[in-house]
Amino acid sequence: MLTMDRLLPHDRERATLVGRVWDPAERGPALVVVAGDDAVDVTDLGPTCSKLLERHDAAALRAAAADPARRRWSLTTLIDAFGDERDPEVARLLSPVDLQVLKAAGVTFVESMVERVIEERAQGDLQQAEAIRGQLADAIGGAIAQVKPGSEAAEKVKQILVSEGLWSQYLEVGIGPDPEIFTKAPVLSSVGVGATIGVLSRSAWNNPEPEVALVARADGTPVGAMLGNDVNLRDFEGRSALLLTEAKDNNASCALGPFVRLFDDAFTIDDVRGLDVNLTVEGPEGFRMDGVSSMRNISRDPLELIAHTCGAHHHYPDGFVLLTGTLFAPTQDRHGPGQGFTHVVGDVVRISADRLGELVNVVDHAETAPPWTFGIWDLVESLNRRSLLAAR
């Protein structure tokens, strides 16, 4: 499914990449830093990713990764383990983060905002979506893309749309003063590259959401970025916004990785602002869909989203991950004219960016995907067995 060249950023030699590996010998996760073709164990510097990133010492991590005495796993071996996530005897790449809270921002791109309005007006019915899409295009057009959220111009647009009966809760968070920020999934529940991602078997309209995910420490400072898939059930959310949790938070519904790329002289938040996030879905029946989500088109700056997430109003003592949203809401017909896109079991989803590598996952039903069994207490016990909690 993946080669090392695609797993890692194109400028890998300049990147500080932090991740996690399932260590069969320790029956728990190991923190790693990429060095050449290896993932080098730096768990003793953590012992959790959340604690490690509080230090954010990229130079120290690179120095540790160069130590030939440290344990290491071949990246090729870890790639070859894709699909073996049910086998505890096989080392494999995990989601790069652990105790950070998993947050997400919604409706941060105009294209996806319009699609959310369509979901709402169709009340989750895929059959109605195409006609409503045309109606909204005629009424809204492309001018709304130039409106800065929370501005006087945005308020004027709101009043016009209200008077025409076209206002929506999604337009409120899309161009209003406050963005949609929600908790995507429980701590430790995200899956990594090569893992199964899950959609509910009773969902008939769902899609991937390729996004850039920022990783922030407890004070809200972003220290790195990675790729994310905010797997979404469009029919559930379309029926009612109160079903957002059921639409967003299911077994294996949040994929992150392949590694956290730390911010340094070679990669900064300005580089994030210019990223293109590419998506490919390859179906078992030969279907293929391609798309791209450019961070240049985001309606709110990533640091603005961070400020709405963390501050005097909300604290995260173990840090947090923030999925920043996507402009990609697939409409390509899959099963017939006007049917739009929805996942089928066996879809291979590829999300990539030149500076972050490639996140690859395979779709299954959430009910039959590998269960999430390794929780916070399991992590504590694992670290305690390794004497990694002493004097911390």
C-alpha cells in the first residue's frame, strides 16, 4: 500500500519526525524519532508523546536519534506490518499522539460549508442533495468565498440570507464570529497509518475528510503538524446537528499521522498555511476519486482556530490536537447519476502532503474494525512496568 518515499516528507532529511510504535516486547507503545530508514526509540525522553512535545527540543531529539546504542525499527519492516493491527506480536506504527485531547474545527472552508448546508437541507437524504446544491449555487454564488468570518461584510451577508430564508447554522459558524470547535474522539482512540478506519454499517452517506492536524502543548502553542482523516457520516449530521457526535466519533473514525513533524527552522506555521492536502480513494470495484484541499483557501487562520480552542476559557494540561478542517466534500457519483460519493468496505484512502508524507488507511465498518482496547490505564501500567514513571 505504501513505500518509504511516500510515507515520509519529500524533504525528510530536514524534518524532525516524532511517532509511536507498538512494541511487542514491552506490550505497549514506544516513542520514536525517524533517523534515516529507521524509527529510533526515545521513550525514555518522554515517556508519553504529550510530555515529550512539552519540551519541544528538536535538536535533542535529533541527537538521540543518532545514538547507535538506541533500539530501532526498520521503517520498511513497519510498513510491511500494515494490516497486522490485530496481532500484538507485530511491531507497527501507531497514531503519533497519546494523551492529547483530539479536537476538530468544522466548516472552515467555503466549499465544505456549502456542503454542510446541503446536508442540513436534505436532512441526510443523498437523493435530494444534487438539486439543493444547484439551488444554493444560484442563490449564494462564489461571492461568499471572499467574506472574512466575523466581519461587518459577513454580518451584511447574514442579514441578506436571513431575509431570503437561506440562513443555516453552518453558515453561522462558517462566516460568523465563532468557529465550530468540537471534540472529535476520546484520548488514545485515534489510529495511525496502515490501520483500518471505520464508518457505521447503517450509514448510507459518508466520506473522508483530509485535513492538516496541528499539535499543541498545554499553553496552546502549536509545536508541529501532521495529516488527519476526520471520518464523517454525512447522513447522520444532515438529519440533525445534535447527531454530530454519532456522525464523528465511532470506532476507528479518526486517523492521524504518519508522524508529527515538529516546527523548526525548516518547517514553520507559515509552511502549514501553504500546504496542499491531496486525497485519493481507490475502491475494490475499481472506483477512483481524487481531490485536493489547499490550506491557502481556509477562511480562518490556523492560529485563530488555536485561539478559539485553547486559552483562558479552556485548558488542556496534556496538550491537544486540532484538525483544522477541509474544503473537500466529495460529490463525485459512485453508484449512479445523482448518487454522489459514499464509502464502501475495502476503500483505500490516501491523504498526502509533500511536507508531511502520506497517511494511508483501509475502510471497514466501525462495528467490525479492530476494537479499541488499549486505554489510559493500560498506558499507565505499561509505562510503570518499564519504570518510566519514576521521578516525573
